[in-house]
Amino acid sequence: MFPGLCKIQSMIRFLFILAAAMSLPCGAAQAQQISGEVDLFEMHLGSGDDHFVFDGEVQAGDRHGATFKLSGGSDLGPRIDEVTAQALYTFRPREGAALMAGVRHDLREGGNLTLGVLAVTADLGEIVSAEHFLFVSEDGDVTGEAMALAALPLSQKLTLEPRAEFAWSAQRVPGEELASGVTEVTLSARLRHAIGPMVNVYLGAIHERLVGGTRRIARARGDPGHVTRAVIGAGLAF
């Protein structure tokens, strides 16, 4: 059992209350418009230690609302290494686009971390979407993550989902073993098979690579700075 489980449960309750509170100005009718998904619930298998990853969110409201995100992962075993929870006010200026601002809290071994969040998400056509999240930590460090995702329908039930992600840091963060500039690039592809209107299962592959000075820091402590693994998982929408 993850030793910070009680803290995780408390944080989840707090963020659900905060997300609900942020959606109250939308009015009762809009607040009832709730949807969610578990985009990733998967194992990474292959080179090095096997890894478990999860990523999901719940959205409330319409033009104005709230988004609650929960993600994390670990090497396979009895412990979860890290859980990230975000509660975000969400403004949708048009269909398929959103601006978000709020708070993120990382529960992890070695010390928790709280960050402010600014984000933008947008659909770029019918099959491509993109997002960019900017984080400012309680120590004043500025970092970010971006992702582009395509959903390519192959048949009524099969969808090929390639995605590209990169992370960056505006400055060196020695405590996080980050150099300035782009710090990590991740390329992956998942073949999803729908087994109902709400559930899908998938197979795929993922390549993760540290870059620049961050890779040099990793290599200095014996980490090759890159890994390629097979992916198996499931998704859920509600």
C-alpha cells in the first residue's frame, strides 16, 4: 500500500469539493453537465522495469466550468510512486477549445510539491487535438508539458492513436534533476478496440527519451536516458 494513501484520499476529496465549487457560478443546469474519462490505464512492458500509468479526468459545466485531473504511475509492485491531482477552472470560448487555470499537487516520495497551472487545449481539425500546460511551482520554477494527439479511425471499432509529447523547463532545477530547455520527448501509438460505447482496450508502443542537459544529468548517474516498451491497457468514458 502506498504510504501516503490517507493524504491522497484527503487531496482527492479536497479537489472534488474545489472543482464543484468552481462550477457553481455556472448555474445548476450547467453544473449537472458532468462527463469524464480514464484515457490511460496501462502497463509498459519490456526494457528495464515494467511500469504502470493511469490518467483520467472529470469535467463539469459548459462554457464556464471545472476540470479535475488525476494521474500517476509506478514501477510494477505494491507501491504507487507518484500521484498528481489538478483542480482547474475551465473556460470554453468555443466548441473544441478550452482555457484553464488552477492548482496542481504532486504526492510523491521525497517530498510533495504544489504548483499553479495555466493551460490551453484545442481541437485542430476533426482528428487532431493538442494541449499545453504551464506550471509554476511553489519555489518559482517554471515548467511545461505539451501534447499532440491524432485519432485515426480504421474501422467502426478500431482507432489508431499516435501521440507526441514533450516537456520543458525554463531554468535548471537541480532538485528535480532538470536542465533548462526541452527535457523529455515521448512518442507513442495505441491501437484502441471499442468493446462498447464506454469501454475500449488497446495495444501499442511507447518511446521515452530525455534530451539536452537533462539527459546528460541522467547519464551521469547511470541512467541511459531513453527506453522503449510495449503498451497494454484500457480506457473508459462516462
